[in-house]
Amino acid sequence: MTAVAPPASHARIRAHDVRTGLFIGGRWESTDTTFAVLDPATGAEIAEVANGGAADAVRALDAAAAAQDAWRHVPPRTRADLFHRAHRMLVERAEDIAEVMTLESGKPLSEARAEVELSLGFFLWYAEQIAHLHGTYAEGSRGGYRIITTHQPVGPSLLITPWNFPLLMIARKAGAALAAGCTVIVKSAKETPLTCALFVEILQEAGFPDGVVNLVHTTNSPAISSAVMSDPRLRKVSFTGSTAVGSALLAQAAPGVVNASMELGGDGPFLVLDDADLDLAAEQAVICKFRNAGQACVAANRIIVHESVADAFTERFLAATARLTVGNGFDAGTDIGPIISAAQRELVGHLVEELRDADAELLLGGEAVPGDGYFFQPTVFRVDDTSAEVTRKELFAPIATIYRATSTEDALRFANDTRYGLASYVFTKDVSRAIAVAERLEFGMVGINRGIMADPAASFGGVKSSGLGREGGHDGIKEFLEPQYLALTVDEAAALR
């Protein structure tokens, strides 16, 4: 266990004891090599974390495979009680988790607290589903037997989590997998391993059996996934991240026909129709675009506004964006924290140059913030040419692009003209228009007059190159279950003699 301390400039924040090793088979382990975790708000090192390799990942799978049979047969109520105990302990440590998350991810503490609350809501949702995983019973179509359908856990699962929402992703994935009766190997993001470690440590303290939850940190993710995905004992992979990496993982899963859930990139269109409430639309667009410094797959990637209200909307949006405060996530009043790393901030700068090269008009921002840390100004462009390659990129940055549409049909055409299909948004006062437009959007999720829609009871996921499968709601737990059909012979004549 290592004391993870904030930089001197924020010494008022409590230091936290966070495990920095790998967690395999119920034991925390060190490794020969480590890697540094940096505070993106200052660039300062906050911890050294164990750097696992392929052999460590295989040992984690050894532990998960060994624990699988016992875990799947834990009675539902017993498993649910364990979940509830873990949930209570997570609630007690909520502020600790939020502070660790802000320290390593840079997001404002208010956003970190909101993420903790949402994450624990997902974990509680799955706790409440464990005792309600029902099957079906029916008479065979030709008589003489009964059709009984049950659900069995898929088996040992690899959960690969991203850095942008480090608690939400592990709580949502591990909650569903563990509730379904699967053991797990969690591969944390190298930028935010401490949040994952704190979550796993609390599950250990709550009493999850050895081998049921395993955690591997690494700077060599391809080696980890390759070693585990080629092992026939692994039966499921759940990944959140880029479409390019997701495609590579699907290729690794193919030889062994490993069950896969993929939550990948987004190119979220944010449609503002001519009858929209412009104050509401501008307010929600700012939240949807700049939450987590724009580093979200469900962010508003293209703001498409009907030409009749484009100027009025843009004026409101610019005014609201200009009021945002960029700063350290621990500072009161901070709205936008740093970009996650120096390399990622450099990519943001390249995106600005690409937009300039496409003759987009810079309306606000456009520069890195000088000084320590990896800050970038909230940036707004007006774009007229939709043929440029950059107009179909996932920006994943505090850069908003505003486009004009001549009609609802024009807005829909441009909205759907993308390989992605994760989240989309529609703003209109007309319920019929909202439904008609939403049903024509080729996206897994549509927010109507709202920019945030994650909910434990909702099915989260995309279509096209944005992924496979769903997280959250009833669909989320089904991703870790396989139906099993039992054909039971019933000799009615003999039974009723």
C-alpha cells in the first residue's frame, strides 16, 4: 500500500492510502518494474504503480478460472448480500474515491463526485438484479416435452477500462459480470490505475472471494490482451475505448470465438431544430460538449443547427462557453480540468490546426493554456465545409464545431453521414418531431432535449463502428449470461395412470 499524496500546491487535499500493486487471486503483488502516474493538472508524479506483463495476466486468468465454478454457484441472495455490503462500503469511501479520481484524471471534483454517485447507482442496480435472473417454461410445440430456458454465466471475463471515466467503467462492467456469476480480470488504464485499485480493494474488504476479482496494471496493453485472449479459458471480453483498438480486440477474439462487448468511438450529432428552446439547447450543449474537458465518447461532436436559429443559438452557446473556468480540479469554481496527458493535449492542438486548414472560423479559444499541467482553452469553431475529413473525426477534446442545416432532412442527412453510431441529441418543442427524428437517427442512443442520459436502468451502447452489445439496464447483465435450453421429456400418459 502506498500513500498517494497531492502536489504541494494542493496539500489541503488528504493523502490516500491506495494499493499500487497487481491484485491476483486475492493477493496484492509487486512487480520488477513500475510506471509513474501523473497529475495532469501539474505534471507531477503522484504514484508508482506495478507494471504487469503477459505472464501476470495469465496468472490472473488462472485465478479467475479456478474461482469460476464456486462463484457461479453462490446462491443468488448470498451474492446479492455481498453486493449490498460492498455498496455500503463504497458509499462510505465515496469522497476518497472522488479525490483520487480528480488527482489522477484531472476532472473537476464536482464531476468526480457525480461520477461516483452514478457509478454506485450502477453497482446497486446490479445488486438488485441478482435474485431476479429468471428463465422461462413452455410446452414443446409437438407435445411430449417441456421447454425450460435458464441463463448461465459466460465465464471468466476480461474487462478493459478507459481513463476518462475510471470508476464508472469498472463499476458498470464488473457490476454486471459479477452479478451474472462471472469472475473477472480488470485491465486498468495506465493513466488512471488508482481509482480502479481503490474500487477493487473495497470489494476485497467487503468479502468477495479470492480469484473472483483480479486487477492488472500495465503499460503494454497489447501484450496483456494477446496473452489472455488466446487462452481458451477466457470466455468474454468487454472493452471501452477507440474503434481502432476495439477492432484489434475483435480480431484477437475471433479464433477462439470469444464473446465480445465493445463500447467504441462516437461522432455525436447534436441537432437543434428550428422550434427548439434555444436557452435550453445552449445550456445542454455546453454540458454535453465540455464535460470532462470534452473527453467523452458521448460528447456532442457536431452541433448541427437549423439556419433560421443558428445565429441566436451560437450567441447563447458562445456566451455560456466563455463563462467556463479552466483550472485545477480541486479549485472551487473549476468547470474544465486538464487534458489527460501532454501527448493528448498535443493532439488537441493538431485538431485545431486541421479545422483552420478546413477554413473553419474560430469563434473562441483555440490555444493551450501556458504553465504547469495540460490545460486547453474551451474552443468553438463555425464550420461551413462538411467535406473535410476532420468533420467526421471523433474530436474527444474541448473543441465544439457548429454547422448549419437548411432543413430537418438536411440535419438528419449530415447527422447520419458517419461511420459511428453511439449517442445523438435532438432539441425540439414538438413531441411528434422528436419521435420522428429520433427514429431516423442511426444511433444506439438519442437524448431528447437533454445532453446527459446515462442511467443504471438504461441500455447504453451504439451501432455501426461504435460497438457491439450494451451496458446498463437488463441488457447489461445479459451480456454476461448465455441462455441454456433444457428439453424435458414429459410422459403425461404414464404419469396420469
